[in-house]
Amino acid sequence: MADSSERPLVPFNIRDLSPYVAGKTITEVEEEYQPPQISKLASNENRLGCSPNVKHEVVKAMQEIQDYPDPISRQLREVLADHNNVEPENIMIAAGSESVIANLCRTFFLNHEEAITADATFVGFFVQANIRGVTINKVPVTNDYRFDLDAMAERITDRTKMIYIANPNNPTGTYITDSEFKRFMRKVPSDVLVVMDEAYFEYAKKVADYPHSLDYDYDNVITLRTFSKAYGLAGFRIGYAIASEKIISEMMKTKLTFEPTTPAQAAALAALGDQQFIKKTKDVVEEGKNRLYQFFEKHNVNYVPSISNSVMIILPDEQQAIKFTQAMLEEGVILRRINAFGLPNCVRITIGRKKEMKHFEHSFEKVMNA
């Protein structure tokens, strides 16, 4: 037998990969701390739940659970195309935005090609790019925690294949403007893909200078959207990409065949048809953010204004961030310390219902006065 002692079983890019660590679940907190109340404000889910129409359609879809799902989500593609004023051929649907990102990485990267993004953005992109063995060129965010597009443009080389921009950014809630996006795109070669991850689009789209990436005629731009945030379907795992027909046709070749599931497709259709629920969601988030800003200003807390459904606070150092999130956890308030996102002294707070935000405020004051 040939000696394979010098050939590692696990490639170096997987061996050195740090897996994504999700926030604690409600069950975990109940078991560990037994607090009288739990408010899960860690993962940017919709704390109102989802449209009441979803349950009925999902139960109906369960009658077909013995059959494989529609592999191209034909009906959902058609409805999404109409909703976004594109053609069905411009859309690919998968099991959440992270599945779409994984698809992008396996479809478009050759060995030794690179990606550019910020150093403090969605961890899922780092994970999926590293799985593919892609070199990630991370550019520091600006002093106000925004993507530095000018610096990113300067990093483009002939090895650059993709640029990833989360807009609004996760976890900071900041965004790039319409004029910044146009200026940036003039500097990007046409053979470099620009991925605009708009997971929080529903919260951001009415901001006056927010760039709607679908409104521009760029063949190299890929827009990502999800049903996990405003639509409240995180547990179903369903997201989609919108791009030129040429790009989508290539992505369809490498898509996992039978994703998303039949119940997930039914849930998305039902959620999409209830825009009143989305309006209610946005109203709750805006009211909650304004209340949180006032609370932070009263207590002299350093925070970053956000156009998503969360707010990031900045603590003096990492140890204080660790101590604060642990103390809040013991009070039943689950927050997200975002060291994995490259911001070890920062904590992200999802906007919840009034009851949850009151719980946050009461626990915050108790922890800070301890």
C-alpha cells in the first residue's frame, strides 16, 4: 500500500476553519439558568413570528410531503419575479441566503481566485468562501462601521472574482448609499461579480439614499434576499438570488436539486402574499429602535444607528462585552456578542416586541447597577 502519511485527510482550509457559532436557543437558556422570562434578541429573527396565513398553507403542503419538492420552485419564482419586476429566469431559490452563498462559491471560483469584503460582516460568507478554499481579502470598515468601498476598489486585482457587500450590513446595521454604490461600480471590472446581500431589504428600502440593487443595469451584480428576517420564516430556511439570466442559469447547474422543501415553498408564498404583516413588522421595528436609541442616550451607551432590525452597541473592551452578555443571559435576555464578526467589543440587540424590549431595559439597568 502506498504511503499516504504526508497527505492529510482533511484539507488545510477545512482544518483551520472556525465553524459558525449560533446564538443560544431559548431551550438552552431555560435549562441552564431557569429565568422567569426569556427574550431572544440575538439572531435578528422577526419576534412577531410570521404571517398567520403561513400555517394553513404549510399544513396543506404536508399532504405532498412524500414527493420530492419542485426543484426549481416554479410557482414561487413566478410570484417573486412579479413582486420584484424581473423574469422568473432571473431568480434562483435555495435553502436560505447562506445556501445561495455556498452555491456562488462552488459555481464561480477557480483555484487561486480571491474575494473582497469587509472585515466586519456576515460570518456565513467567510465560512462558505473558506470551504471552497477562496482567499478572502478583508478590508477594515470605516470609523463609523460602514463598508469602505474606496479601499475595497483599490484591492481589486486580476485574481479578484467576487466582491461581497451586505447592505444593510450585518451586524452593524449600517449601509452604503446610492451615490457610493454608483461610484464604486464604475471602478469594478465587468468580469468581477458583486454580491449585494440584502437580507434586511424590507426594513431598508424606504431609506431615501438606499441603493436598490435591482434598479441598476449591471450584469455582474447578484442580489440576495431572504424570508428569514422580515417575513419570519427563519425556521423554514428559504432565500433567493436575483441576477442576469446567464448567471442564474449557471447557478442552477450547481444548486442542490431538491431545495427548498415543499412546506418552505408554501410558507414563502403565503408570507409574500401578506404585505400587511410586513408593514406591521416594520412599524414595530421602527418604534422599537427609536425607543432603544432614547434608552441608550439616557444611559450614555455608545450605539450605531441602524436601518435593519437590530442595533449594535460598542463597549469599552472585549472583556466588558463578555461580562455584559453573560449577565444579561442570566437575566433571560439573549443577545449576540459579535466577536466572530470581527467586533469583539460590540454586542448586537435584535428589536423585539414591547414586552421583550421592556425586559431588555429592566435587565440592562439591573446588570449595569450591580
